Amino acid sequence: MTTAHDVAPHPAPRRTATAHPAVGAATALLDAYTPGDNRFFASPTRTLLAHGTRAVVPHDDRPLPERVAATLEAQRAAGNLAPLVVGAIPFDQHAPSALTVPETVRWSSPLNEDPLIALPAEAPGARVWDIRPVPEPEQYGAAVANAVERLRRHEFSKVVLARTLELESTEPVDVPALLQRLARRDAGGYTFAMPTGPGRALLGASPELLVSRRGNQLIANPLAGSAPRSPDLAEDVRRAAALLDSAKDSHEHAVVVAAVSQALAPYCVDIDVPEMPTLVRTAAMWHLSTTVTGVLRDQRTSALELACALHPTPAVCGTPTATARGVIEELEPFDRGFFTGMVGWGDATGDGEWVVTIRCAEAEGSMLRLYAGAGIVAASTPGAETAETAAKFGTFLHAVGADL
């Protein structure tokens, strides 16, 4: 009788060194993106590159989830065995969306699991940008002051006010290069590039998941309450700790989490809402974050239905919603379009991921329009909210090599 120690060891077989299958898979999709009829979406769970247009979700009086479901069912009837929609939905759900069923879709693992994502993107070339704020910072500060005065009269509880920067150059915007810089700077977030019209592309690096669904499991990750990052480690940690300790930001965050959990509860047999927020970080910002999870009551409820039930959350609009919308229309001197809408994908089974369209810009020709907003509550001040939006512009300003 022998034991394991009595058996002479066999020599280890010789192996040919091969690359890990994740190496280069996701970055290959990032590298393959070109503007036009291509759509790129990367999340912490997957990377997607869609080519061409097989069908367009129509714009009519039916609710958007109904139109999407009908489009996907028509595709299955026509022999498309695994159709999905991908694209962008505007802040105003009644406005035309930019959702299509692509001809082909390529999937891969998440960008942050691909070691090649650590390679730096090519730095932006020397370029002169003409930067025009809309509105001017002073006008934005006055709008914040107006809102704060009305908040203190208890006309509403919160409103999100945004501003834009219009950047123009003598050369066309290099959208693929911008996407590379955004993706490689925040590989763990949600990076996207979608056409929204002839010659127009919506691109960005959002930190905020509105909702995802996989089978009967849903996840929502509302963010509210922010602080700019610092290149100094000690100061960066101090800012993070101050954000967690901020009564103003904690209140703002609690309002959003309550609205999200109340909107999702009717769809769930079980829902879990943590009592305290945590911190998430991007390259430019710290955010208060709460991850809400649930088990669906009816698996026929799609991710898009859930997203439309949530949108717009107080994180991008305010509360009460109807009053906040009216204040936004009154005080913002521009149409938000796809900013603070939704971007993502959904398939015929109801699975999907829909992300809040923030930290984004729209490119058209030599023009790039950046968007940033801040949640205004009674404790807000014009100077602090103007500074917060300036910090949020930093994601894109860094990507194009520009400064305010």
C-alpha cells in the first residue's frame, strides 16, 4: 500500500504561454468604435458595441416601454432571435428618443477587467477652444439664489439646476479619441457614445446607474451629494470625509433614495435599502451612493419599464417632480435634450441596463456642448453650486485639454 507521499511525482507538463482571454477583448470594442451608425456602451458588467440599424423605435403616443416591446416583438417575428434596443432617451420622456435595434452586436467583459485599459489614451493635441458658458456663471448663481429663496418659502423641496459650456474649435471634434480618454480615465463607470441625430453624437462617462435588471433581480444606484476630488491625497480624504458628514448633502441624498425606493417598491416582492450611504469616486468627483436591490414581483416587468417609472429621479429633477420641472423650465435658458435622460440597452427578455445621462456632452461638427447640474436645497449657496458644476465639467475639459 502506498500513500501520496510514496508516489513519485510526475514532472509538470510543459505549457505554452497564452494570454488571458480578457486581455484586449473589451478594449478591442472600444478601439473599433467609430461615429455614425455605431453605438458603444460600457458598464461594470459588460462592454457592448452595436453596428448598423435594423429597426428604429417609432415616436408616437404610446408609452415608450410599449413601443420598445412592440419593436422587439416584431423583430423576433421577423427572425431576429435575440433582438435588443440600444441608445438614448431624453430628459423629457415625451420627446423623440434615439433607440434602435442594431444589425449586429458584439459583447465583451467589462473594460476594467481588461488589463489593456490601463494603457493611457493619447493626450489631446494642441487646440484652441472658444468657450461660451450658457448661462454665464453670474446668471447661474442668480438662478440658484432664486431657487433657494423659494425653497425657504417651502414652495418645493429640491430642484436640480444645470448649466452648459459650448466649446468650439476650427477642427471637427474627434469623438473616438474623446471616448478613449473618458473610458480609460474612469474604466469602472459607465461610458457611452450614441448617435442622437445626423452628424451628432452623445458621449459621456456617467457614474450613476438608474436601474438594471437580470432575471428577477434589479439594482438601482442613486447618487446625490457631491464633492470635487483633490490631487493631494490628504485633502482628497478630507473632502470625502466631509461629504459623508455633510448634513446638507445627506439630506439631498436621502430625498433621492426615498423617491427611488418608493417608485420601485410596487414592482418588488422584496426590496433592500441600506440605511446609510457609502462613497463612490470618479476621477473628478466624490459622490454619496446607495445601492438599492430588489426581487421583481412580475418578471414581465422590463428594465426599461422600471427605468421609466423612476425617471426623472430627484437626483436630476427635484421634488415634487412637477413643481421642479416647472422651475427648471423657468430658470434654465436651454433645452436639456438628452442630458439627464437615460442611456443604455434592453433585450426582448426584459433584461437591460439604463444609466443616468450625466457627465456628458453632445458633439456636432466642430462644436462640443458640455452639461453639468447641481441639486439645490434650502442650505445651498450660489457660490458652492457654481463651483460644483465647474468641477463636474472637469471630466470633459480634461478629455479635450481645455480649462475654464
